[in-house]
Amino acid sequence: MENFNFGYTNSPYLWMDPRSKALLFLAANFALWGGTNYFASNLFFVFIVLLLINGKQTRMAMTAFVIYFAFLAIDVVLISKLSGTVSILLLTIFRVTRLYMPVICAAILLIRTTTVSEFVAAFKRMGLSDKIIIPFSVMFRFFPTLGEEWRNIRNAMRFRGIRFDWQSIMLSPIKTLEYVIVPLLMSTVKISGDLSAASISRGLGGPKERTCFKQIRFGILDYGVVILSSIFMIFTILDGM
Amino acid sequence: MIKFINASFMYEEISEVGEKEYRAATGIKNINLHIKEGECLVLCGVSGCGKTSLSRMINGLIPHFYHGSLEGEVLSKEVNMSQQAIAKTAEKVGSVFQNPRTQFFNVDTTSELAFGCENLGVAVNEIGSRIEEAVEKLNLKHLMDRSIFELSGGEKQRIACGSVYATHPDVFVMDEPSSSLDKSSIIQLKGVIETLKKMGKTVIIAEHRLHYLRDVADRFVYMQEGEIKSVYDREDFLKLSLDALTSKGLRTLDLNSLKALPVIHHERKPSICIKHLSFSRGKREILNIESLALFQHEIVALIGDNGAGKTTLAHCLCGLEKFKGMIEIDGKVQKNKELTARSFMVMQDVNTQLFTESVAEELLLNIEKPDKEKVDKLLKALNLEAHRERHPMALSGGQKQRVAIASAMMAGKDILIYDEPTSGLDWDNMNRMSELIRDTEKNTLCTMIITHDPELIFKTCDRVIHLKDGQVFDSYPVDAEGVEKIKKYFIE
């Protein structure tokens, strides 16, 4: 919980619409459930990695790339030669992790490289009502705050000699949970009260139709993403049948 | 512009049997006040005097968000505010709040500037030009497109002002805007208020710190127990002596007039020695201290601008950070864990520091040999006797702070560190805090106060350590010469 980067980013090389990122995420899930064809899945994964690099998440992209293909190599070379419990165990570790990689990467692309205002603008364009959009943006606003509060509570626990480790969680789970939840609730209740007062006094929830300053538009990259994601999804469905 | 006619308000509270109750002790009564257009009005008085409530009646949070019984009228340009929807009021009255952490709705600054306008349904092109205008008028260019979470307190308050400014209100209401700001941020805030005033906006500020407002305010309204006691023009208010101000429970108007208590010079032996301490986050070096000694039973003020490394130094002393170098207590090098066991940091926000269901339990948490007598003694000393069975979260902010201090005393901590203990406190409470720190000092090895409050330093501290860019810039006792140095730092 130390590093909350949600909803804020350095600008990508080529701008991408949150809607096409969402579609990409959906397509990545197809790779997880329908992917029997190595070649198509691998190609699609490389495409996602390239988009991550475009979003300036280079380090993440590289790590994912190496893990994916290393695990694939292990899968192809090693596991086919083994049998029994060991092979099932190795299969679970290496193949399942690998299958999840495209989904994880697409999720990171969606979350790390999209600002809250871009999300809100996309929702607005999709015709969602403020009743959904406002709680959503408050949620994003709260992640970093929770991070800050959590750090304060951890420090306070250290001073008071309250343990928070595997041992305390296993031996006295309820007590440990209470020591975390009580102060966390108290401080977040206070913060959310203040936040509501501030937003109401700034006209949130008024009768007028809200406008959205951030405008979003499909770019060249977005058309590419939509076409490739659609082809991949149709392909996996047909392949599965 | 704004008229209060016999206005009174009591906050609604839900009693234990679930019925609505109105408490006369909270709220305000018999307010008659006429605020003129283009005026800068300061509301002052001790905590709980009603200045915040008065400001809430202007921005409509009373009675639309904080419910209760309202009598009399508050008129803004002849419109009754209590009858007007709060979203309508938001078009005319902009509000800036005390805590920069909790008044932002967005995560990045540009969206935050647009937020008020979006709510009011301003057209997209218009929002763009209004943001540009706010950026230019309030000098915010370098703050655009940044994450709110990487800004300093002062920068956050400037964005808050800018965001309100973009909605083009006639009236600005600020509720203790300086309480979590350092000295350079306060100067920035003062600049913003001056700009607003020049533009002919009406500015109403409820505030404890008064010195930064002496040149910009037109009138000062002094409140006590929910009523307006007197209204001063600037000239008359500035004539009030320091004694007259403190008898009203008010903070100083002029930092230059402050005097320090005489320093007691007695033989002091170094008890905590910091040697070759350095700490980096990523590639950036945050702290680099060659050597620093803290003496036995000494109260040290840690001052310096935001980002100078004050909090990091405190965290290192408490063993919370993995630093390079060593910290010795009485000649013995301490491991991080040992430091944490021997220290306690009283945070500004005490809500995250209390863990149990009653005050007495809080004191006994993780104490191996419970000593009932010591608990009684501590509760008495810290004026908490009456609350021993109450839930810590049901107490007031000051009481919670005292419970946290009592728990540290109970655990026999050697190093006590206070993080901005008096930000947002009036003179009376600051004085009480100062006495409390001086009293508890006898039971500890060393006390350190991170602070931006020169009044607290003069009343409480023996020595000042001034950090700059992660290094000890200066270190001096609070004597005649030291007082001049402190004044020079806080006034410039």
C-alpha cells in the first residue's frame, strides 16, 4: 500500500483514449480464458507491452516481457517432459502466471496512464450519469489519502508496540484487524465529512447540468487498438469453437 | 453586501435516546453585522467562539449541510441565504477551508481549477479562459498539471483559492486558511488576499493567526461565546497592546513585539548524539547531518522551510527510517527498534494514534506491569480524570492529543517529539500546550518540537535547531540573540 500511483501519470508519447484502453483490457481477458493459440496470444501480449512503453511505463513493460517469455520457455521445454505432482505444481506456477500477464499489463495501462479527469470525461461521453461518475472519482481521490493514513497508523502502531506481522495476523487476527480498522475508519470518516462540505459549498450536486472541461477524442492509435482488439477477440472465439 | 439581522444558530445533535437536541453552548447568537462590498473582514476569538459558524452562514453550509435551529436572517444583496439553495450560493460565494488535504476533489491541479466551474455548468470554452485568468492573476503557472499530492500546503491553498476564483464569486470566505502553513506559505496566502482585495472582492477570514493580516484587513470582529463582542477598525485594533490581546485569548499581531522567557542556564550533558546521519529517497539526499547533540531535559524547537528535512529527522530519531550513520543515547549506539521503543511522536492528526475503547485502556495498552496509581496520576496531571471511561474518539481534538501524550508518559518514553502541536490553536490553548510540554519534559530525556509557531518557541523552548536543505543551518539557545534570529527567520 506504499505506492499509490492511481489516476495520475506523465503524458504518453501517443495519446490513448480510456475507452480503447478498456476494450484492450476486455480483449486481454479473452486471452486468459480462450487462449489455446500460442502465436496469437503472444502477439497480442507484445502489442500490449508496446502500448505500455508508449505510456512511459517502460520498466513495468520490460519486467512483464521478460517474465512472460521466460515462463513460456519453461512451459514449453520443461513441463512437457515431466509428469505427476511436480508437473502440476510447476504448471500452476508458470503457466497460470503467464496467462495472467496480459490481463495485468492491460489493467496497469488502464489505471496508471489515465488521469481521473480522463476517466470522468470518458464516462461522460459514454452517457453515464453523475450518480455513477461522482462516487467513482471520489474513490480515486481516496486511494492516495488511504495510503497516507495507513502510513501514519503503521508509525503509531510501532510507537505503541502493536505488532503487525504474519505472526500477529495468524495468532490474533481480530485484534490486529481492530487496531488497523478503528483508526483508519475514524480518520477517513473525518476526511470524507470535510470533503463533502467542501464540494457542496463549491456547487457539487446543484440542479445545473455539469460540464466536463477535459475533452477526449479517438486518435490514430485508438483506431488501431480497437481494430486489433476486436480481431483478437473474434479470433479467440472462433478458435475456441 | 451581506447583512446579519439578529441571527442565531444552534447545531443539531442526536442524543443518546435518538432524539434531536439543540445545544446552546455550540453555535452563535444575536449576530448583527453588516459586511460591506470590497471589504476584508477578519473574524477572531478563541476556539469555539463561533467564528467558523459565522463563516458557514455566509457560504450556506449552515443550515444546508450542518443542520440545526436557525433564527433571524442572513441577507446577501437582499436575498435570504437560508432559503436559497446552496448550489445557488456557490455561484456568489467561494469558500477556502482549513485543511488543504481535505478540500480537493480531484487528483490533479488543472482538473481542480475546473471543478467549481464544471459544477456550475459553465461552458467548456469559458472554463478554459477562466482557468487561464486564474492562473495569471494568482500566479499559478508552475503549479499546473501537477498531482495535488506532491504540492506543499501553501501551494495547495493557492490552488484552492484559484479554483474558487475561477467561478467568479463576489465573496470569498476563508476558514482558518493559514493553520497548516509554514511561514513562506503564509506570505503566499497574504499575497493572494491582497490581490483579491485589489480586484474589489469581499473577503471574510476566520483566523487564529493575525500577524499576516495586519496590513490587509479593514476590520476585525472579536467574538466570544457565540456573540460579537466588539468590532474594530484596523487602526484601533493595531493599537491594542499584547496584554490586551492575550487577555482576549488572541494571538499576536506583531511578531516583532514578542519576548522570550529567560533561559535557564544550567550544566547540561549531551544525552543523544547524532553522528554522520544521512538519508536519501531515491537519488535525492534528504538529510545529511555531520553531528548533532541533544542535551538532557532540553526542549528543542526544530524549524525550517517545508522540505528542509524536519519530519525526516524526527522519523530517524524515532527509528522509523533506515538511515546511514548512528544515533547514540548515553554513549550507546541504538538500533532502529530500540529507538522506536524509546520514542513517541505526537502527530498533528491524532485520529490515527488511538486504538482502544476507553481512555484508561488506551494508557494500559501493551504495558507489561499495569500500574493503576501511575494511570490515576497521569490522568489527573493531564486533566483527563473525568473522561477515563469515555471512548477516545468521542473526545475533542485537544483531549485526544493529551490522551496520546499520556500513553507515551505511561510507556516511559525517553524521546518525545511533537509535530506542529499548536497549528490552529488560539492563545489560551497554545499557552496550555506550552505548559503541558514543559511539565512532561521532566519525565523524558529529551523533547523536540517541529513547529512554525514563534510564539510557542518563545514560551517553551530552550534551543532552536534550524534545518536547511537537509543540513543543520544553525543551532542556538533562545536567549536575547537567539530571539532576534528567530524573529528574523519568521518575519522575512
